[in-house]
Amino acid sequence: MTLGPYAVQPATSRGRLHPEPEAPTRSPYQRDRDRIIHSSAFRKLQYKTQVFVNHEGDFYRTRLTHSIEVAQIARSIARELGLDEDLTEALALAHDLGHPPFGHAGEEALNLAMKPFGGFDHNAQSLRVVTLLESRYAGWDGLNLTWETLEGLAKHNGPLRSPPAYIAEYNDRHKLELNTHASAEAQVAAIADDVAYHSHDLDDGMRARLFGPDDIAHLPVVREALAEARVSSLDVPPPRLRHETIRRVINAMITDLIEETRRRLDRLDPKDADAVRRAKQRMVAFGPAMAEAHMVIKDFLFARMYRHWRVNRMTTKARRLTEEVFRLLHADPSLLPDDWRARASEGGTQRAATVVGDYVAGMTDRYAMDEHRRLTDITVSG
């Protein structure tokens, strides 16, 4: 496929922090994608909460299935816009690597527990995972990804005027141009996350019977999708109506996104990827009506799903568990496994907090629950 002039060009990649010979059969971004897929952090996403804790049902989305769905949406958009699909896919697959267990509840608890030590940010943690915590190679820490992938991870949501501590620290030794937008590929990965998140949470919310088709019939975009689905799905079981509705919602969002992005590209007429980075506004975006509809759907999900009493019970327990595991381990780092304990002992309280934060953030839901039992239940062997 021919790339647009505004796409990131593999042949002109800015390379890696630690120089390596190029792979004979893969582009730099295919190589990045493969390293992400083979990382331990990526595998652990299988047992990390999206909204519902893993054991609540086999059909609910996890961080892993969400990341795969984001990658599918992102790659389809990138192909239509003439962008580098492999870089887009790598960013989509890596965007949640820094999430702790229990979804946003776990992140909120870990951020609160780490407030005295600088807090916790999952975007910064994703960069930390791929540049430091993954330990697979003899010559360096991390995955040694290309500059373009690291840039996209750091600022896919836009320029960083006040970056989190680790992103600022990393930027001091490997400049990522934090004051500009990211590439169009990174922007696609970021907005594909939003498309997947909200459409699939509508799906999971109906599957969990937190709300039904009639409860979402008033929502913009959803209203039209549901009406069309009902016409095409007469006398079929509810699960098929749900699927027919959600796929139409996704299609409507993607179609609008591509049309608006093409309008912006036509206006700017960027000659290269750096022109996209230097632009005054994002290149990849919804049109005004779809952007408003997207916020209405987000508000509905917040009220009817993320704050539903069943979800509240889980998130309250998850926050308490996450905070308590961090507090116990930080108060006594000798409780950490040997390799983590050695790292925690290399500095003072701040160093110990950072190491314990990395340890907790890397846990799956199941491991966090088991670790909590090991730390608090006297009848359970350590």
C-alpha cells in the first residue's frame, strides 16, 4: 500500500535508543509490534479488568481483548487514510500496558497511595514498561522500541506541557518532542481506543443487563443504529440485536472519523509527518456532531454502567485491596519477592515506593487477590 506524504515513513525512522541492525524481513514498526506482543506485560493483560473483574464472566472484555479490538479498529482506519498500519497497530496494542489490576479502580487507588511519592499515571507507566521494566535483552532494559513508537505512547493524547515524572525523566535522555502533537498513526490509535471503549462497553453493559436496548434508544448514533438493527433483526434473539446495533455504532463512528480527518488533511495539506506534529490542532478527530454524540454516550455509560451499584461494589473492594497491598509492601519491603526486594533496597523511601508501585501495577487481578490473601490471611502460606 502507498503511504500518504503525511504518514510516518519506515525508511526514515529516527531509530532506537540502542542502535540495532535492521531486520531483513520486517519493518522497524513490525518489529516493535512483535516485541510488544511477546512481552510479559502484554500477556498479563488477559487477566486485567476492563470494567468487570475477570472471574465475573468469560465473555466480558479484558484489557487484552480490548487492546486487540482497538488494534483492529485502528489498523482499518490507518489503511483507509494511507498511514503506516504497523506503527498504528503497535501503538494500539501497547497503549494499556501500564494499567494496574482492576481497571480504573486500581489506578485510582494506586495513584492515591503513591501521591506522597509523585502519584501514578498509567500512560507514564506504559512508557516505563517498554523502556525499563521489561527485561528480555542482554544489552538493555526495556524493549528498545523505535522513537516513533515511544513518541506515540508518550503523547498520543496530545502535547505534554506538564509531563508525568517518568516521561519527563525519559525525555531528558531521549528527546520525544513532548511539546508537539504525536504522529497521525498515534492519533488514530488513541481515538480507536475511544471508539472501542464506548461501543464495547455498551455491548458489555447490555450483556450484563445493567441496561437494555430501550434504555439506550435515546442516545445519538445509537438511536439510528438500533432502529436499523431492529429492522434487519426481526424475530431474532436479543444477543443478535445487540451485536447488530453495536457494529453499526462502530461503523458510524469510524465513517465520521475518516471523513473529518480527510477534511483536516485537505485543509492543512501536510507535506510530511512532522507537519502533522506541528499542526495547531489534531489531524485525526470526529466531526463536531459526532464528538458531541460521543460525549453523550460517555456520560450515559458513566451514570448507568461505571457507577452502577454492582460495579460500585467491585470497584470499592478493588480500591481497598490495591491500596492495602501497596501500603503493606511499602511499609515493609522485606515482604517483596527477592528480586523486587533487592531493587527496593537500592535507595530510600521514594525508591521503595517506585519499586512497590511497579510491582503492584504489574499484577493481574488474580495475582493481586492472591497476594492480598498471602499478606493478610495468617492461614495462607506466603
